[in-house]
Amino acid sequence: MKISEVKQQWWIKWLGNKYALILVLFVIWMFFFDANNWFFHNELNEDIEALEESKEFHKAEILKDKAFIEKMKDSTEMEKFAREKYYLKKENEDIYIIENEDSLK
């Protein structure tokens, strides 16, 4: 292939245009080398998505905790919770914990 034939190809003509060359260099610079490049924005978008998922999880946990606090305002529920969770007892009361073999670890 001769040099004159290579010069006739469309992409050589297009890149020979100084405005097109500047545009290509600008796009390459902005996409890869700039401080706000595409990779940086992609990483930030992933961080935003992770934080939004975390936000939704914590909102759900807050709603559960509010429901639990509302439930614990009743003294009988609080007593039931204390007995089940912390094995608390009243005076002169014996508590027996019965565990089945299949419930043991």
C-alpha cells in the first residue's frame, strides 16, 4: 500500500483535521486522565448505591426498634421479655430450663 493510498482512507483524513484531533485528545483526556474521570465517577456511583442500601437497612432497623420500644412500654411485655431473654425471676420462685436434645448445639 502506497502512502498516497493510505492518505485517501477516511479515518486518516478525519484525524488529519486539527479540530477532530483536538476533540479526540480532549475526550481521551476527560475519560482517562482528568481528576473527574469516568472511573472515578463509576466508583462514586457504586459507593452511593452501597450507602443507599445501608440507609434502607438502617431505616428498617429503626422501625423494628421503635416497635420493640412501644411494645416494652407495657409492663407485662417487659416482664415476659426479661424472663425469656435474661432468665430473671421473682423472689421465692424457682425456674427450670428444659432443653431438648435437638435444641442443643
